[in-house]
Amino acid sequence: MHQSSGLPFVMKYIHYNASSRARPNDFEKLRHNTEFHNLLGYKLVTRQHSIYFSSEARKKVISLISKIDKELRIKRELYDKIF
């Protein structure tokens, strides 16, 4: 989420104390606020997509590293046989 769209809402309804812990100014009001629910829903979906794409990228990187290791092992064995 872009700070320009979410930050004004957060600054209006959420208080951060000295240890950066967030507390709603009025919990009941915030709990029934449609804009707040939409904001949380958007953040949740965005994070879920991020986790999915990160895990897919991680799988591909692990596979690539495995293939590179295999190729290096083969080349090392060939080199050892020649010399």
C-alpha cells in the first residue's frame, strides 16, 4: 500500500506510543469503520500475494542452485580425470 493512501487514515485513527505500539483512539468506532476494513483487507491480500510470489521465487532459486551444483560436480570430476 502506498503511504499516501494509508498514512492519513492511520494518523487519524491510530495512536503510536513511544515504543511504536499502535493503539486505536476509539476501538469501537474503528471496529465498525468500513474504510478500516477495506484497508486491512487490501493489506492482507497484498501480503498473501507477496508471500506466494516470494516462496515461488525461493523454490526456483533453490532448483537453480541445485542444477549449478550438479554441473560443477560433473565438471570437477571431468577435470580430476584429465589431470
